[in-house]
Amino acid sequence: MRFIPQSTFSQTVVLIGLLLLANQIVSYFSITHYFITPSYNQINTLVANQVATLLITDVDSLSEKDKDELFQKTGIRFHTETTAMHAGLSSATFYGFMANSVSEQLEDEIEIRIKTGKQYIIWIKPFKDKNTWISIPLVGIGEEELSPLTMYFIVIGGLSVLGGWLFVRRLNRPLQALQGAARKVGRGQFPEPLALEGSTEIVAVTKAFNSMSQNIKQLESDRILMTAGISHDLRTPLTRIRLASEMLPDEQAWVKDGIEHDIDDMNAIIDQFIDYARQDQQENLETRNLNDLIKDLVDAHAIEDSHKINLQLSEIPFLKLRTVGIKRVLENLIENAFKYGSQNIEIITKYLEKEGKVFCAIRDFGQGIEDSQIEMLFNPFAQGDRARGTSGSGLGLAITKRIIESHDGQMTFYNHKDGGLVAGFKLQVHYKPIQRKSKSI
């Protein structure tokens, strides 16, 4: 287990916390040495002087009137052991360091106890007179809920935390913007140049990122333009070849059919190249029901009697989707399942509540493919298991993966334990309204 934080934000917070702790410790000892200790010494001296004055007085010779007058003027009272217990001596705490200081100044042994609360009261007992207790109130101590020292620590600590939070927030804001922009570039989207703010190092990194993003955008534009130009240049001679094949005599009709079939295949491959370059980034996001899109595609496949689709659609939240792109993903996965798997397939949707994602999978009942080849399926121009066929350009699943990743999703392929391949994807849910349950077909 790692106890050292890894992120810059956490490390900065910990650093500020340690500096604050060191500051508080130094402040505590400084205040204790320069303010609290001298104050206690002054209090001990005053108490010692008062006790010395009182000890000179013959308490027994004082009348009740004199004692009342002394109490009215100074708040000092004389008690016996019994009356002292009733007056609060039982709840007072013995203070050895204060007793030692006063005893040292009086050159006599004195017992001192202090009662805290709304008012501080010092209880003093000269050891020579074991039946007498003297109570001296300390006016001004304990009358406030928070001491000045406590208020000092709270204010200093609060200001330090606030300053550290503002500093870390200012430092972290451009990093968060940079992180979000980098994710968009990774999905094939190109945001506007980021504002140059923060420290000089972060500004330098932001400048480099903006330059990199613009260069990648330019490369993507050049690639799309080049792909469109190549497709246009290829279709022109293909059209001439098609026209030339029409002029072949009837006895060579088999040659004509073969040429037209090859031309159709080449046109389909060219369309895939264009789709791969374009990535469908121009389409806007819509709030759609994924189960409804699946039903539309199933209805389109219902015209083929040999194809059978079993739907297992669960209750799932609505999603922000590019409708045409997701339809292309579903169509590609369904076609692959029929072409390379089996004539009967199963489409499943689930809401993974713990992950906050919707899972959609198309399962066939064919031979499946080797686990080692699953990752290769998504590489451009790569083919899967040769037992499942080798026709096409190998761009279908690469296009599918790009579309899903542009939705912040992940592709997931695996062999089912009971046979066949499960090809699916997961899409992130940003809110949780649940649609009505769809019936299985």
C-alpha cells in the first residue's frame, strides 16, 4: 500500500499541511516561551504576594464584617475544610507546578488547586494551618468561550488552509483543462486552443500541446483530403472499366459478371477507406433509446428467412448517441456474426449499475476465434481467424472501435463459454432515467 500521494494536487496539499503543522508547532513554542510562561510567572508572583499578605493577617482576629468587606473589595474568602468543600473545592484540580512556584517564593509549602468553569478560582491552603482554605478569584480568565491563543491558532490555520487551497486550485485548473483536451484529441476531436494561464512551466506545456493539436488536426485534414482524392481518382477508371465490360459480346457474359462483381467490391472498399478517415465526427449527439435502434436494424434483417435474431433487451438508461455512427456499429457487428458465425444470433443489452455503463453484445454460435487474435481484430487492415473468412479490407472493426471510443466507450470481444463469439461494447451513462422494459423477440 502506498502512503505517498501520486498526484501533484495531493502532493501540494500534503506539503502545505506539513508546513502548516511545522508553523503551528513553532508558533506554539514561541507563544509559550515569550507570552504564556511570563504570564504564568506574573500570576504566580501576584498569588504569592497576596498569600504572603494574608498569612500575615490574623484570620481569627477578623470579624465577620471585616471578612465581608474584604470579600466585597477583593473577592477573597476564608473557608474551613467543610465550607470549602461546599463552595467548590471538591471539583478543583491540584496544580503542582504553580504550588511549587508559589512555595518557592514564600519559602513555605503551599497547596494550590484551581477550579475552572465560568470563573477561575484559586484555592490555597497553607500547610501550617491545615483547616484553613483561601479562595482567590482570577477576574478576566475563563470568561470568554475561546482563549486568545485558541483564536490565534484557528485564524492562522484557517488562513493558511484557504491560501493553500486557492494556490492549488489556481495551479490545478489549467492541468485539468489540459487533461480534458488531451482526451478529446485521443478520441479524434480537436478543441479550441487552450488559454495560456498558470505558472511559466504550465504555460510552456500548454503552448506545446496547442501546437501538437493543431499539427494533428492538419494531418487529419490532409489525410481526409488525400483519401477523398484517391477514391475519386480510382472511381473514374472503374467507371471506364464498367462501360468497357458492357461492350463485351454475349458469349463472354461470365467475364462481364466477374468484372462487375470486382468493381462493386472495390467501390465498397473505397467507401470503407472514406468512412475510416472521416470517423463520423460531424454528426451531433442525440438522446436516443439504444434498444429502439436495435429493433430498427432487426426489422431490416427480418426479410431474410435464413437469419434469426433473438433479442434479450433489458431496461437501460437513455444515452447520448450519434445515431448514424451507432447504427453502423450495430450493423457491422450483426453482419460479422451472420457472415463468420452462425445463421442464428442473439443480441443482449444490460445496465451495469455499479460501473454506470450500458452493455450491448451480439453473440453468434459459431466456432469463435483464438483468444490471442482478439486484440488484432481492431487493427486497420487486419483480419481475424482465417477460418472465419478473409474477404474485405479489414477496416470494419477499426471503424467500429473509433465510433465507440468517440462516445467514451470500450469495445469488448470474448469467446462464450458455451461456444461462439460475443462482440459488444460498453457506453458510459451520464444520467439515469430508465426506459420501459422491452419485450424479447
